[in-house]
Amino acid sequence: MNIDWAALGTVFGVSLVATVALVALFTLGIVGLSRQPEPAAQGGRGGGSLMLARAGAYVCFGLCAAAVAFGIYLIVA
């Protein structure tokens, strides 16, 4: 039995980078959704940034779903 260590290292490196990127995207999505509106006593002018954070969170979750779907496609095809 002969093991191609270079190919094994490449697979390990790519999977490590993909895993860290996917977890980072999901974390950014959770952080974006956890933003709370500013209290009315302080002016409450954070509506635009709140909507931007929520939209960014949805984009992050969409990218996560796309990466998972692509991974399933690679396994099945």
C-alpha cells in the first residue's frame, strides 16, 4: 500500500480552510441577527444599520447554504 502524502496534505489543508471559512460565515450571520434596535430614549436612529446588519446576516446564511449544497453536489456527482 502506497500513500500519496502530498495529496493527503492538500485535502487536509483545503478542508481545514473550508471549515474555518464556513464557521466564520455562520458566526457573522449570527452576529448580524443578534443586533438589537437602539432604545427610543437615545434617539433610535440605528434603523438603517440594523437593516444592513440583518441583510448581511441573510447573505452570510445564504453563502453557507450554497457551500453546503455545493459540497453535497460534489459528493453525489
